Amino acid sequence: MKTNLMLIGAALTLSSCSLLSGPAQTSVTIIGVNDFHGNILPTSFRVPDPADRTKTLTVQAGGIESIGGVLTEARKANPNTVFVGVGDMTGASPLISGLLRDEPSIDALNKLGMAVNVVGNHEFDYGFAELQRYQKGGCNSNDAAKACKYNNTFAGANFTYIAANVVDEKTGKTVLPAYKMITVGGAKIAFVGAVLKETPTVVTPAGVAGLRFEDEVASINAAIPAIKRAGADAIIALVHQGGASPDAFDIVDCKTLTGPIVDIAKKLDSSISAVMTGHTHRGYNCLVPGPDGVNRTVIQGDAYGHLLQRLDLTIDTRANKVLALKSSNVVVNAATTPKDAAMTAIVQKAKTLTDPLAQQPVGTLGVEQITRVQNTAGESALGNVIADSQLAATRAADKGGAVLALMNPGGIRADLPVNVPNPDKKVTYGDAFTVQPFGNILSVLTLTGAQLKAVLEQQFDNPAAGQNRILQVSQGFTYTWDNSKPKGEKVSALVLNGTPIDPAANYRIAVNNFLADGGDGFTTFRQGKDLIGGDLDIDAFRTYLQSSTISAPAVGRITRLN
């Protein structure tokens, strides 16, 4: 009996010490969304068929109502849950958000409790001054026709935009915080971020004027000493750059990741426990060895909120150490996930404001859907339709006298329409806007045949993409590219309307203003002469869809060898 009393006393003493010093371990859940792009409504997403993983099923996924439901359930299971963004929360958005300058999306992310978001390249679509307005609020926008139409005031983002590698060219100082520390469950979690250093090549030059984008690794690693001095218990990198894997998004700890993010992840400071990524719109959950040789998680969800990245951490707050980390990608199935009522209210308000325009019919297709899926040559049926629409809008002499049109694939944001089935084959202005949401201006410029070939060679020399960027071409123009040839020598057999392109002759070429300014690394366009502006790309697209019943044109304008 005496021994038992001593044991009980010892247990009470230990318990008292634990209460005084606080728990050594805490559990933290981090949920991230990447490349949301203002998609407050769900869209089609393909998932592996659980009955046969060689097949896929199409589900409606994403949307703020279901994202809110996922977060609610996660917070019930673990109140120590942090919601973060991995870039491109806004920009290239469908009409329901884009027509309102993405203010409904900011409102939704605020009410969903987002704590921090690393900027993506699309956060610079409207320029840094507009990004500052997104952070601070107000109605002083460079698009007064759209700003503060969702509310007559705009409070700005409650979450913090971060980037360790975006610098003012004049002062040499970062223009955003490098990191943000979040205290949750007694643990201090540091989120340190960077956007791809090639951002100036994928954004309209005016959007990044006066800014310099430095190396992601060096910028993040330079912030680590300050983060450690601040007493971080865990460090998570948010990097808006990505890769791709042949493994499905639900394969855990894959070893097959490729792309720019791999080189970044290998060099990031070993104190970083995981790397949450974006930009490539690909779901993966992989392992990449750090500089100490130890594997760590590098994860990305699919775009538009289809997948949410999830990290579950066990943290020792006395030792400032992550003891365990579990990673997963969560499908946001709109059919089965409970809806968040506050998000429903945002959707309904935004729809009320935008539906009158969004629901206007613009045409009937000859098929249910025309897709942007590229074949092995890099050509897509929808790309062909858009290039044809731009040629049709600029062919007349008073519109520029274009003889061919070229369209950047990154400007094609969705299939037409984005959701199927579509048995009546109808498309609306909202469908067209979702495909081309940037509001670019069509431009016509003169290039020589040699310069046109140089443009096409630049498709295979773009470091930002981590892959080729094949321009979509209008009807009547064909060429061949050979994958076995070195850069600068891949393109041959350029033919326009049955006649070989003459290197010395001049050709009037239609592009959008993004390409005309050298966007996506196509700097040869800047050599173009006699440039004139024209209609908005979305207006040309709408007019073309209204002109006749458009079917998916056959591919074959671009031929790939080897």
C-alpha cells in the first residue's frame, strides 16, 4: 500500500509538471489550395475509378461551398488547422469572379480563414498596385468598371501575401514579407514563400514593371535564420512553381516527380519540413531528397480547388521539431461534401450580379464540348478554334490585314464549355469568358518569314514552363517540328495556304497583346513592325461562335517528328 501511494504521488507530481510546462507535443493540420483562379463554383475533374484504376470518373469538384465543408470537417477533427494558399488565388478567373475584379474570391478566402498566400504569377496580372489594393483594400483600382461592384467598399485580404524573392528594382528591397509565422495549438509554424523566378516571362510586362524576381532557393534560404531566431517549431515552404508525375495524385510518397520544382526542393534548407507547390496545375504527393539527403514531402493539388493539399504534423514545441508528417491530397467532391452556408451566400450574390451577362447565349456547337487537350504535337481542337476566331477578327484590311494567327496555350483556361454533359450543345458568354478570361487586345504586326520561324523555335526554349509551349495556329498554316533536333533547328516546312513561307517576305500576323509584348518568352514578337491594336480577344471569340455552328476542327496543322 505504501508503494502504491508513492506511485500515485509521483504520478500527480509528473502531471502537475506537465500542466505547468505545457504539452511537449501538439498536432497541427495544414490545408492548402493552389491555382484557385477565382473558381468559386465547382468544375469537372477526373479521378481514378476505385473499381478499376486504369479508368477515370468525372466528378464535379472544387467550389467554395465544398471547400468550406472540407475545412469545417477538418477543424472539427483538429481545431489546430491552418488554411493557406500556394499562389494564383486570383487572375484568369471565370466570369462570376473575374467580372467583379475577383473580389468575391477574396471575400470567400477571408471567410474560409485563409492565413497566408504566397503570390503566384497571376497575382501580378493587373500590376503590383492592384495586388497592393487586394491586400489593403479600397476602390482605387486600375479597372474602375469592375472594382467595388461586388460591394461598394472593399476591405482587402485578411490573409497575408508573401514572397521572399520579389524585389523593388530601385531599392533592392523585398516588396512583400518573406514569411509569416502562425501560432496554432501552442506551435509556431513559419510559412516562407517564393514565386517562380521566371514570372516576368509569363506575365504582361506592365504587370511586373519595376520588380525583379530573384532565385527561389537563395531567397527562401536567406530567410531561414530569421525564422529560426523567431522560434519556429516548424517551417513549411510555399513555392509557386511545380512539376509533374506519372503517378496519380492519391499515390503517397511517389518518387517520379520531374520539373523545375525538383531542383528547387533539393536545395532548400534542410530545416524545411515540407514543400507545398503550385503553378503546374498537377496533383502529386511525392518525396524529394533535400541537401542533407533526407526525403521530404513535395506536394501539389489540382487547380481550381479540385484537390486540397493536406499536411498533418506532430510537433515537439519544446525541441522546436517536427516529429512526424503525413501528407495527402483531398478530393473536394461537390456531390458528397457538405456545403458551407456562408459560401453559398457569396456564390448567390456573385451570380445575381453576373448571371445576366454570363447566361447570354453565344452559339451552338456541333459537338457537346471542344477541348483544349493537346495531342503529341502540341495542338488542340479548341486552340485551333480560338486561332481561327482571331484570324477572322483581323483579316480585313482595316483590322490589320492578318494572314495567320497564333495563340498562346496558357491563355486557354478551360474546355468549351467547361462542364459536360452538354446535350443541347449550347454555349454562353460565361462559357466563352471562362475559356478566355484575360481581356487581351488583339494585335496585328509584321514579321518576316525568318522571324516567324524564330518565334516557333522559341516554343522549345522557355525555362518557365518546364515543358514546350506550342502556339496554336490558324487554318491554312502548317509546319513540322522534329523533337530529335537541337534547339533552334527544330522547325521546318512552314506553309501558308499551300505556299512555303519565304524567309525574306513579310507576313501580317495576329496575336494578343500579351504575346506582342514578348510574353511566355516569345521575345521575337517584339521585333514586329507596323503594330496595330484591335478588338478584345473575348469579343472576337464570341463573334466567331455566333457566326456558325462550330465543331471541333481536325488537328493536323502541326506535325511532330520523333
